[in-house]
Amino acid sequence: MNNEQLRKSVERQVKRMQRAQQDRPTLLAQSIFLGTLSLLFILPILAGVYLGNWLDDKAQGYSVHWTIGLLILGIIVGMVNVYLYVRKHD
């Protein structure tokens, strides 16, 4: 390997390392990402429980059937939300 080839190889490696350093997510970016994931998961669950509880109060004799059913539906919707968000941002 002559000096010119060695210099070009080192320059390519330096550029690659600089790009990797710039592309590395910051702590703030990672925190925002995790916060978004938690909201995407928790909000459908809370909405399902709230709606289920309201429906159970309106329909006498059902006790917690709507709450449990919509809780499970909220968990499923939350998992799908998280999956789609992570797949989109990979």
C-alpha cells in the first residue's frame, strides 16, 4: 500500500466515524422517543378503561364486563401503536 492509498483509507474511516458520531441519538432524543412510546401504549389502555367503566355504570347488571373487555382491547391497540411507531422509526 502506498502513501496515497493509506491516506484515502484513513480519510474514509475518519468520515465514517464522524458520521457515526453525528447520527448517535442524544439523551434528550432517546428520552423523547421512550416518552412517545409510553404514551402510545398507555393512552389506549386508559381510554379503554374509562370508556368501559362508563359503559358499566350505564348498563346495570354488567359489573365489570365492559371494563375488562375494553382494557384488553386497549392493550392490543397500544401494542400495535408501539410496533408501528418503532417500525417506522427504525
